[in-house]
Amino acid sequence: MTRIKCCGMTRVEDALLAAQLGADAIGVVMTAHSKRQVSLEQAKTIVDAMPPFVTTVVLCMDDDAGFVQEIIDTVRPSLLQFHGTESDEWCRQFGHPYLKAIAMGEGTAALYQLRDHPHAAGLLLDGHGLGEAGGSGKVFDWSLMPHDLKQPLILAGGLTPANVAEAIRVARPWAVDVASGIESAPGIKDPAKLRDFIAAVRATA
Ligand SMILES: O=C(O)c1ccccc1NCC(=O)[C@H](O)[C@H](O)COP(=O)(O)O
């Protein structure tokens, strides 16, 4: 069964609907690089509203270590997700489990970076290019998904209700991640797209 992370939540009602429809994880974006950025207070409200067994993820991108520590202490997410140029050593300093995003938009260079984060709980392979932010809606070549890494791999980038089944068939990921493909506007989730996305993933089981 492919797990599902619905990312870029800015409203409690959207995150709750995702959980009710069967999402395994929700994400909130706290970096200023994002048009989906939420405050510490908003992030805490969304994370606190989640039922048991739904993983909560907070995204940062080349942010200050003090800010990341404040997120851990205040929001208390299940996982962090680092989306920038953070090193394995930098990510580990907090002693908190994390995902490391790898930009797949620039081809083979990404395949080397995949080996640079042995302490990440999982690797999120995203369609954005190096130096670009996530949540871009950009797809990468799913056949580049490696199958010789020990860590769980999360497929992201431009996934929609219409293409996610084919993406799973080609890439065979541990989980899929979606932000813009389930939105009506940045940070505003569309209930029908959310429902269709989760149903399309579940239908692949
Ligand atoms: O979503 C953002 O705005 C964002 C900004 C900066 C860094 C990361 C960001 N999102 C990270 C995610 O995990 C997204 O879900 C992932 O990039 C996929 O997005 P999309 O292509 O829109 O489905």
C-alpha cells in the first residue's frame, strides 16, 4: 500500500478532511520561500487538530537553526522536512526525525545527492530544480527513481488525481506527496481533488 502525504496545509478544515479521507500524513510549510507559509501559531493549531496515527510534517528550507528548534519546541511535529541545501550533519543536529527533499529537476546530479543523507528517515524526491522551492507542480522523470536505497522514498512533484496511478506504477515509491495537485489556489485545498487523489492512490493497492 502506498502511503499519502498531503502537503501545504494552511487551514485546519483541509487537514482534517485529508485525515478523514485517509491521508497518512499532512504537511505545513514554515519557510518564507513559500506562498503556503504559515505562522508558528497556525502550524501548531493544525498539528494539534490531527487525530492519532496521522503523521505531521513541518517543512523548512535553508532556515535558521534557532527557528527550526523553535518549531520543534512549539509545534512538536512528528517529522521535519528539509527542502533546501541542508547537509546530513546540519539536519541531524536537532535530534528530531526528518525527511530530506532531493531536487530531481536537474537530472543526474540529484542521483549523487541521494547518497548524501544516510540519517534521514526518508528521502522525498521532488520535481523542482536545484535552488528552486518545492510545491512547484513540476514533474520529473519517474523512471529515475532508484531502488537500491535503504530509506523509504517519497515521490513528489506535479502529482494529480489524473497522473498519480501511473506515477506509482512507474516509480514504485513508499509514499506519494502532493501539494498543488489538490488545490484550488495556493494553500487552499479542493475537497473533490483531495478525494479523487486519495481514491486514485488507494485504487492502485
Ligand atoms: O509547497 C511549498 O510551497 C514549498 C515551498 C518551499 C519548500 C517546499 C515546499 N513544499 C514541499 C512539498 O513537500 C510539496 O508537497 C512538494 O514540493 C510537491 O509539490 P507539488 O509539485 O505542488 O505537488
